[in-house]
Amino acid sequence: MRGYGRRGRRRGPRWISYVPPVNSYAPIGGPYIKSVVLTYSELEALRLVDVEGLTQEEAAARMGISRKTLWNDLKSGRKKIVEAILHGWNIEIRGENYYIRQD
């Protein structure tokens, strides 16, 4: 099964409207033991739902993905951010397949 990762189907491109000016955050002081990788689609899902106040259905439509996929990105992104804060880990923002939406 060529083109498929270890988790099943290959991820299709997402539409995002915002690319942050920095791609990593680190706590001040302390040993930098680990980093979590937050994808652009996870960040966009968090931005649309938690900052812009869109419903999951509206956010999914804007990103060109299903509501379930958006929910998975929200859940994964929130978990990564909370773990990084609790454990003092770095947060790196990296991309996968995405298109920039010019709103």
C-alpha cells in the first residue's frame, strides 16, 4: 500500500489562513528535554474554534476537511500544548500539506 503512513490513509492538504511569525516556543530556563510538534492544521483548527469562535462544522468547512478530522486535530493540538506547558517542553510548529487561503 504505497503512499500510506502507519496510521492509515494519507492526509490530504488543508486550507489554512494564518502562518505564525515564529515556528517554536520554549520555556525560559530549565533543561529542554523534549519538544512536541504542533502541525499547521492543528494550530489552524485551534485558532478557528478557540480564538475565532467558529463552530466545528464552520471551521471544518473553512479548512476543507470533515468535522471528525477537525475534531481529531483539535484534540491532538490541545493535548500537545497542555503536555508542553505541564512538562516544560518546547513547542515546534511544522507543516504538512496545506494551502494558504487568502481571505
